[in-house]
Amino acid sequence: MKKKEWNEGLNHLDPDLIEKHIEQKEMLRKKKQKSKGIWLRFGAIAACFLLIVSAVIVVPMLREDEPSFQLPTDINNIIWNTDIGDAPDNSIEVPLWEGWRVNSYSLYQELEKANPDQYFALHISKTFWDGFVYNGKTVAQIRQEKKDKYNLFEKLAQLLKEGDVLKYGELVYTVGTPEGEKWAKALYDERIEYYGEELLSKYIVDGEFNKAQVEEDSSNAIAEAEQLEIMDDDAYKAYHSSYVDDTEKVFSELGLCTIVKNNKLFVFIQKEKLANLDVADKGGYTLSLAKRRNYEHEEGDIPTYENKVQGFALEKIECETFDHSSRFAKTDAELIDKINDLIVAGQFDTDRIRILITSSEALSEDVFKDMNCETINVTKKYKTSAFAWLSVKYENLNLEALKEISNMTTVKTINIYLEIEVPDVAG
Amino acid sequence: MELQNKQTVRIPMDDDKIVELYWERNEKAIEETDFKYKKYLFSIAYNVVHDRLDCEECLNDTYLGAWNAIPPTKPSVLKAFLTTITRRIAIKRYHSNLKQSVIPSEMTVSLSELEDFVAGDGDVDSEFDAERLGRVISDFVRSLFERRQFIFMSRYYLADPIDTIASDLSLSRSMVNKELAAIRSALKEKLESEGYSI
């Protein structure tokens, strides 16, 4: 392709891409300006004062290379979230700490026992966000609609099984159906109540059960529920983007050490200052401990595996996804894409993936010698299966070795996942 | 002490008001555009042509282009609209300057990064479909992660220097270069899959 042709092509780039880019540039520039210190320029001001007073007032110059953010103390002296694996146990009622909601009992305990001079790395998020409006609906509405669609799908799935009986109406519990089925009245009444007269009258008309319509509506209901799932996810992302800057402003104006990094708000603070912080609507925020990896990791600094390995036993391998697509891949290339996507999704929270292998016979650790594992845990065979848990750093994953393992006849399934839950709003 | 010389600060006009001036055919529109966007548009042009006089001419042509286009156009984001015009004019100037072997600009450097698949210096083929390529590149850009989108647009649309991109995103140069390498590799695949000869 010629350079002129390339540039001609670029001249026809979608205008909305250009607009988006311009707006992003402006936003980045504004953020950089906000983080610069306030200094006075040396110059005519000093000259004027020299005329009036005998001493020269020297003030620091505006430094172009002033670092925009500095941690309040050595990074190793900060309390970070070191949890791996389990999300906070929502069954435990965590008390307020000095009027603050905290997302886990372990954070509560850390705050209680911390020395006054210790710094915490916190995420501060808005507690209730069901009122956030996305595409004209509140999150609460989206979730209710989603729930209604799933409920409808479930009801229609049940109706497919029972509709041919229910079409006989009261005969079902009086004399029984021509096919010989008879129910107790209590059961019949319970099922009618479950479906509701309105739903039933749509699909059972004049003693005829419209199965085709039920199948169509059921299929539509699940498709709509899936769309609402996507909308819920998108709303979450939009909410997250919207609150981060606003919340950062609130806390930085209180004189706290704050930074937005990798689209998350970090606040570095000692417990006494946190306890005495006078902020409006304190109860509207939730505190959680930030992960050091969230802070240190540069987005994109992760490996990307190319589509060079072929011959995986694809029917055995499930890869965790966060985009509502199937966990099973249809092709080797698709599997490698899913692994790459998993690494991207987890990059801020962990530096490794987990692999769980189920096998019909116990596997020795030797089987995994080429997998470059950080940890290997194997079990003996229990009843019909043995298990092996591996954790592998992103950059050390040996896809050839994984392929060989997948093709072993004793290997039944392979699950590839992250060792953390999908990050929540609080990070 | 009271300062003797009070400087009045001129505040740039809102984009909506500037566009209105164009629609009213009020020549103040050009003046306001120049006051607000001269520096920015100059930097766009300079990345491409690397010559101050040429840049001034590009800017003048941009204002003329905007005057002729508005109306009937009513741009929703004036800055983006002007960027497009300036870039097109600068690119034309760039290609004509190439024949005269003037000092290579950032555009030259950014194009050289693509020489794996964007190499020839000749004129556009008569059958070349620029709009189609524009759509293919747009699809490609949309398929990138946000940060890579930003880097692609900065480097290959606006020909921003690597240092500027690194500074905008608070990244190291090496990280930006790494991202660019990944973008180029994916772009090459995309162009090949769309039937462009590489």
C-alpha cells in the first residue's frame, strides 16, 4: 500500500473516533494540570519587592518536571490488601469503623490494630449505586427487569412441561386427563397460582396449548435477559468511570493524598486522620483495601500469546470469561484469545492464572514439569477423580505443555480461571 | 502595592458561539477560531510538515476551509472538525514537500514505522477506494483497547511524537513503543485479512 493511499484512508476515518480522541486528550491534559503544585513565578514580582523592602523574596520556580504524585511513605510501609482468592464474606455483618462502612472484617481489624503512623492504601467507593442512571434507566430498574426476564424464562420452561396437562383445566384434578394423568387439587391450584391466570390465558386458549408460542417467547425472554446482563455490566463500568473523578475531587480537596490510577481511586491515609475526617455523607462511602498490584501495574504490560499452538483437546478445556461468551472454545485460536482476554481482565488484580485439572487417575507433579508453575497441588484419586491445582504467572504459560496435558487420556477436564473474584466497584 | 498595568485576560469563546458566528457569516468567527485554536492546530500541522511557514499557510487554508464548510455543516465538536481539515491540508502539503526533500517531520517517522505494509511513494491508484480503507481502519481502531486506541490516533492520525504520547498517558517511552509494535502487528493482520496487498 502506498503512503498516500494510507493517508487518504486516514482522511476517511470515522469522525466520532476523532472526536473521542480530542476529548480524551483534553481530559488527560486537565488531569495533569490539576496535579501540578502551586508555585509563584520569580520575575517582575521579586523586582517590585526589591524596591520596597530590603530583603529579596525568592520563591520556587514552576518546574516542568515536578513529579505529579508521590506516595506519603515508602511503598513497603503501606498496608495493602494481600488477600488472594476469596471475596469478602457477605454473611458477616461488619460494624462501622468510626462512622465509615468497610467492606470486610479483615480491614476493620487492620484499622483497629494499626499503629498511628501506618498508612493504608484504600479504595473509596460510593456505597449505594442502584440509583445510577444508565441509558435512561436506573440500575435498580435494569436489575429488576433482568430478574423478571429470568423468572419469565423459568416459568415458560416449566409451562412447556406442564402446559399439555393444564390445558384440560379442572379435569386435571376431577376425573383426570384423557392421557390418564390426575393431580391433587392442591397441586393444581398451586401451579395455577405459580403461573398466574394472565400468563396461562395467553398460551392456553379454548383448551388448546400453544407450545410454539411458549418456545418463541421463552427464547426471547432469555435473549432479553442476556442483553440486560450486558447492560448491567456496561452500567457498572459507566458508574465506575463517573464516580472516580468526582470522589477523587472530594477527598483531594480535604488535603488527602489521592491518585486515580488504572481507573481506580487510591487514597493513602493514616487511621487517625481517617477517623477524624469531616466529609459530607460519610455513610455514602465504602472503604476497601487496595491491592498493590492495582497501583503498580501498568496497563498492557502483560504477555499476549499468539495463535501458534494447535491441537488442544478443546472439548475438555473451559476458560473463564467476563463477556458472556461460551467458556468453551470452538477453535485453538479462540482458546488462545480467551486466555489472552483472561490475562487482560485479571492484570490489575493478580499476576497469574489458575488451572484446575480433573483426571481419572492421580497425576504426578512430574506431568507438569514443563508448565513453569509457581505452585502445584495434586490430590490422590477420590471416588472417580483426582485433581491438580496449578498457578502459573502470565508470562510463563507454556501452551504447548498445556496442549499435551489436555490430550492425555486420563485428563477429563481443564478449567482455566483467575484466582480472584471479578473486581467489584470498590476495587 | 497596586500593580500599574492590569492585564485583561481574554477568554476563548464557546465553540457553540463560534459556530453560530460562522452561520451568521460573521468574520469574527475566523478571529475567534484563530485565538482559541491557533496553537493547537499549528502543532497538528507541524507534526506533519515540520516547517513554520508551511504551517502558517496550512492554518490559513484551514480557516478558509472551515468558512466554506460552515454552513451547511454544523460540527458538534468544533475542535475535531478543525483537526480533520488541518490534517488533510497538512498531509497534502507533506506529500508535495516530499518531492522537494525537505526536513523529515514526525509524519515521516511515523510512516516509516509502518513501512512493513505502507511503503510506496507513488500517487494513488485510480481504483483505490479511500472510503473503504477508512472504514477498515475505523473498525480496527474500535477493536483496540482504549489505551491503544488513544496511542494509534495520536501516533498515526496526528503524528504526535512518542514523548508527547508517553507524557499524555504517564507512560515510559518503551511502553509506548511496545504498544505501537503490538498495534502495528494487529493492523498488518487486519489489512491482510481485508485483502490489502502488503
